[in-house]
Amino acid sequence: MIAKYTPDDLDRRIIAHLRADGRASLSKLSDALGVARGTVQNRLDRLIESGTLLGFTVRLREDYDLNTVNAVMMIEVIGKSTTQVIRKLRSIPEIHSLHTTNGNWDLVANIRAANLSEFDRVLREVRMVDGVANSETSLLLSSV
């Protein structure tokens, strides 16, 4: 890992293009950005090596699988057990992302489950984690 690398404007533009199309070729990126293909390759290598860019992923259309259940769960943690709770929650595959926050809740989890039955299982699993004091979950019904 490279010591403390700060992305510049070109790096941010590369990242923006990859967010829109994670499969974009080096040639496509270089054309879109107006720089040499080798420059894009070197920048991508540096972004990956520094840990700035963690990988590439698939984004699905929202309506790809209508059975998928998406939700946001706010979680209250008891005392100083946040590190242990985070470690356990990160092992649950349906928790797509996990964030610390301020206010009444300590953590916010974005959950994606294959169906309601799996969603129910995830809720029970989270609530059984030692250190979880309370939670509140909201289903995401549609994007507007």
C-alpha cells in the first residue's frame, strides 16, 4: 500500500466514469478523459495499490429482482461494544453497507435480502448480536 495518496482531479474523473460504467475499457476511459491510455492505466494501478479504489462491482437495475427487500436499519449499541458489534454485523452478507452515525443511533445498516423470509432472518440475526441494545428498521419501497 502506498503511503497517504490523495486523489487529484483526474483520479476523481476516472472514479466518476467507473461509477457510471465499471466495465469501461482503458481506451474508452482515455477517450472520455482526453488523456493517454497509459496514463489511465497508471492512475488505476495507483488508485488500487493505495487502497483508494477497492474493486469493481455490478450495479443492477432497481427492478431487476422485484422480490429483493431493501431496508435501512438504525442500531443502538450498548456501552463500548461498537467494535465487536461492527465485526459481527460485517459478517452478515445481506448487510450491504454499514455506517457509524451520530444522534440517537450508533450505526446504520443498509440491508438487501432476497425475499421477506430472508429479511426476517437478518433482522433476528442482528437483534441477537451481543451489544445490540435496540434497532429500528424501515423498508425502502421505491426510489423517487
